[in-house]
Amino acid sequence: MSTLKTFTREEVEKHNTEDDLWVVIDAKVYDLTRFKNLHPGGISALLEEDIPGQDATEAFYGLHRHEVLERPQYKRLQIGIIEGEQPQIVGKVNGALSDIPFAEPTWLTPGYHSPYFNEKHRKFQAAVRKFFDDYVYPDAQLREADGKRPSQDVFDKMAEVNLHAMRMGPGKHLKGLTLMNGLVTPEEFDYFHELIIQQEVVRCGARGYGDGLLAGCVIGLPPVLNFGSPELKSRIVPDILQGKKFICLAVSEAHAGSDVFGLQTTATKTEDGKHWIISGNKKWITNGTFADYFTVGCKTEDGFTVILVERGDGVETKPIKTAYSATAGTAYVTFDKVKVPVENTLGEEGGGIFVMLSNFNHERWVMCCASARSQRLLIDECMKWTAQRKAFGKPLNTQAVIRAKLAGMIARTEAIQAWLENITYQMCNMSYKEQANKLAGQLAFLKMYSTRSAAQSAADAVQMFGGRGVTQTGMGKFIEHYHRAVPFDSLLGGAEDVLADLGVRQAMRGMPSNARL
């Protein structure tokens, strides 16, 4: 039974001294008398003229996030509510859509329509969001802070509803599985369902954790699914999709990133032709520190070949410190004369470029999904902040320069999502081969535009939040984190300039020979 009492505002006003200090925040009455010396901002902040015995709602939300009031140590300070009034500010509701304008894509915004998403997609999205809010978001905040790998129980929960499998996209690997407790059948599952999952993942607002949540599997397992032998797949894929074993993509090296033909890791065959001997180093390998399997790009006698390497003798991983959390498991990987069965070859010997090119399309599409959704988090944060933060006696959003920054942020995000949905529709109606031929340029351009837009929006968000935008805790913590981590997006899957050039070269190959002005 609640012990909270009701008070009139006149009653609260009487408690206005250092030794008897009450305040009102959103119709809730708090007794800060014993807390004042523990206040992180010092006692003086609580003794300002408009605080003791007064309604401190505006002052509080100018300095703190709502989640502060929901922490147990602060909830205990509430002693009552104002008579005849009800709190108006609602905290995070798991599974709920945001009511902030443009914080959700139009297909999730009441009153709007979509040619791509149907009612089943909407039900699927609601279930996926509730799942991530319930199980992933809390773990993300903890692990982003301590740098540990995402908790195993989160991987296990995801496996229960086959989220790991669904993140690989539509395909034969889904056959016989129950997806999201039966909300969609394997035959119905399409790239729009996967788009939903990839976008909900990033709502945890923790970039390192988001990559730690098996981003390595998303890019490392498809080559196995598409080019591995039946025996290889039957042996390793089930444990990976159940979150019991982990896999990563190991292509980048210190001397070769986007230039896969410049790789120096070598694979040579033993005299009996039954094994590969692999030696070399890989760098910036997502999930590498805790991976059991490595999808490795190698230089072989026939050219570039992709081989699956299992952790064992000769395989060593070391963590790399990056701009985001160590929970991503970013690693420097060393292969020292590692012996691997030739049956672990993915695709044809010397045909690694085809294995990787088919994978790059899906990898870049996933990154575009994440980038588009991440930029909506900026909109959500900035729209709230500029409405509640006052400067020169007025909310920030009364200033034209602030509105101009918001306008650019919204326009870029809407354009990216629309382009992304169009490409996703093409993927749903093209064979895998057609996607490789027709969408490489489109996806290269979209990823380039997405990440450049993200960097601009992140920089604008920092300006709107001021000093809080470069502070790792408090009001601007998500802005600071995104601004610090956003350069990853511009590099992963191919640097922006490389992708821009790829898109133009693809377009040039399609130029008709008789074209003239």
C-alpha cells in the first residue's frame, strides 16, 4: 500500500529552509532535507531562490534526465503528490513508440501509410521492440560502461526466438524454425522483417555494445551459409545461431582495408593437399576477442580465397582500444601456421572476391539500416532538449539557427530511410545474383550518404547540447557517445570515398556507348 500523502502547494512552500527542504517536481513532492549534502551538484544548487518549497520542475529538467527520478535512491525521496494534480511526464515505456515528431519512420507514425510494410510487419516490430527494451537495453547500458562482452543470457534469450538466425536475412537457414514465437513463418520472412530487427538493435544507444551483440556474426556467417559445404554448415551453424558459439569476419589488415587484393595473410596447401597452412595478421576485427570461428580472407596461389578458421593452436587474439566500448570485442588477430582442413574453404579457391562481394552488399545494407535508425535517436534527443532547455529566457527551439539544424537533421534522416526502403524492396524482388549485379552501386552511394549525414547531424547535435554534448554522463550522454563513435560507420564496410568511387564506376559501366549531349 502506498504511503504517499497529498499536499497543497501552500503546504509545500512552508518547507523552504536548509533544515527543512521540500520541492515539487512534476506534481510530486520530494523531501531533500537529508539528501541536500549528498546532492552531486552541491548544496548551493538546492538553495537557489526559486528552489526551496517551490516547483522545481523546470530547473530539474534543465539539468537532469527523467531517468534520474526513477532510480531507487531518488524514488525514496518522494513523500507525496500535489492535491488535485497528476504527473505529466512519462518515462521510458518498454515497447512503446516515441511520440516525438520524426523520431520514428513514417511507416510507424500514426496516420501515415507505407507501400512496403503490412500489418504483420507492424506486429512483428512491436514484439521485437518490446524484446529489445526488456532484455537488451538494460544490459547494453551496463556492458557499454564496463566493456565486458554482452551477457550470455541476452544471447540465450535472442536464440529462444531465433533472432540470431533472422539477422542473417531470408533464406534456407530459417527452415523449420519458429520465428519470434510464430509471428512470422520462415517462408514469409523478408528483408523488411530483417530491416526491423537491424534498426531495433541500435535503439539501445550503445554503439560498442551494438557491435558486440554479434555484429561479427552478421557479416561473418553469411559466407558460410552461402558458400560453405553441407558438412561444414551442419557442424558449426546450429551452435552459432543458438548463441553458443561465435564467429567473426577477418579480412582487414594493417596494410589492407578496402583493398582486399592487398591482403598479406597467406594460405598455402600441405604436400598432401588436405590442409591449408595460414599465417598472417588481421586488424580491427569486430567480435574477434571472443570469436570461436574466423571467416578469413587469404592470399593463395590462385589469388584471393576465403577460408573458415576455428580457434585453436596458432590463433591468438588481442583487444584493440577504440573510440567506443571494449564490449564490441574489437581485436588484433594473429594466425601463426594455423592448420585448417581444405573442406573449410568457402567457395572456390581463388574465388574469394565473389564470396566477399556478395557479402559486402548485405553488410553495407545492414550498416545503412543501423545508421538511419541511429540518426533518429539524435532527432528524439535534440527535439526534447531544445524544447525544455532555456537560454536567454526562451526555449532553444525559438532560435532560428537551432531550427535550421533540426531541419537538416530531419531532412537527411527521412531521405536516408526512404532510399533504404526502396533498396530493401528491390532486394525482396531480386535474386541474390541480381542483387550483386544491380545493387552494389546503390548501396555504396547510400552508405556513403548515410555516414556523411550522420557525422553532420552528430556535430550539430553537439552544438545544440553545448558542454553536455561532450560529457559522458547526464543530459547529453547519448549525444556524446554517438559523436565519438560515429566515425566507425564511415569506415566499416568500406571508407566513404572508396564507396563513392565504386558507385560512380558501376554507373559508368552502364553508360550506353551512343550517349551524347
